[in-house]
Amino acid sequence: MTAVSATAYVVLVCVLAAAVLVGGVFYVRFELRTRVQPPPSWAMWLGYAVVAGVVIFGAARVSYAVLDLPVGPPASTAADAR
Amino acid sequence: MSAAQDASGIAVRVFDWVGLAARLFLGYTFITAGLDKLPHESTTQEAVFGYQLLPGSWLHAYAATLPAVELVLGIALVLGIFTRSVAVLLALGLCSFLMGISSAWQRGLSIDCGCFGGAGSTTNPHYLEHIFRDSGYLALAVLLIVLRHTAVAASTYLFGRRS
């Protein structure tokens, strides 16, 4: 992969993140509907919100890093400097 | 009991044992990863630093927390405690690892993934191999989320419910 495909990479990450978020909504609703003794719905949605936050943060951070080349010194230089 | 119910019961039992195999494999993998990293916090910090994704002030906390979390989640999986919740957390972690590895590849970094210890730059990074491997782990985690229970789970005995 090269820097040329950075936009495609970010688009892919965003699409996958969106798929996870949408899939999560269906999953939580399915669990609440079909479980014999489901946890409280607020707990399920709170869990979903935490997961969604992590997914959105991860996608945003990776997208920023990929699009904002170069990001900091090369790893080898930075590691040597430490 | 009808033949269809018999077949359904057998399928459920087969999936229970498949779930157990997935639990043990994934649990063992994460216990190994946690144990490899736990005594070498500075190496883990260097590995995380190599990805150039987290701010420097986060490195210490992340490097100190990650191995312990991997260890605890791995043990929980092997024992079969809160299997589905643990699988959700592992799936999230694996997604973050996949994004880290693939973004490092995309940015042209040449770093050791640091998944099982190790860190720093390398002349021969195995990004594709790591992506396939972590995708396999992710598939197992998703399987554990989808399966509602697995065989020989401690939750069954501790809380009287199948996990």
C-alpha cells in the first residue's frame, strides 16, 4: 500500500466502522427481543454507546494519522532517540 | 421427540463444543500475548510508540494496561466467565490492532507489530500475515458473540446460567 491509496483506506475504515455501528444497533435490538431474561435495555444501550465511542475514536484517529502524512519522525529514529 | 428436534439438539451440542474450542484457543492466545508483554513494559511502550497513533502521554498507561487486560480477558475466556461480554471486548481490541497494523502498512512504516512482545523498526514487517492472523482471531471472537453458550463454562456453575 502507498500514500496514494490513503483516501481509499480512510473510506474503507469509515465504511467498516459504520457497518459495525449499524450492526451493533441490530444486535442490541435482537438481544433485547429474543433473550429469555435480557439485561435492562439501558445497560445494553450503555454498552453499545461505549463500544460505539471506541469505534468512532479509533476510526477518527486512524483516519487522521493516515491522511496527515508525515506524522512525526520515523519509528526507528524516534525509538533510537528514546 | 421428533427427528427434527433430535437433529436440532445435536447441532446445539456441536456448537457448544465448537464454542469451547474457540474459547480455549482465543483465551490461550491472549494469555500468551499478555504474559509476553507484562514483564517488558518499556518494550510495549516502544511498540505502541512505533504506530504513531497515540499521544506520548498515553503510552505509559496503554502499555501498562494492555497486557493485564489481555491476561484477564484470556483467563475469563478459558474459564468461560462472561464469555460474550469478553468476546465483545476482544473483538474491539482486535479491530484496533487490525486498524493499527493496516494503517502502519498504509503509511509505509516498517515496525514490529509487538503483538507478542518485541518492538521497534524491522526491515521485514509481516503486515499481511498479521492482518490475516488477527482477522482469524476476530472471526473466533464474533463466533463467541453469536453463540449464546459454550460447553464447560464456569458461568454455568457459578451463576446457574449458560455462558
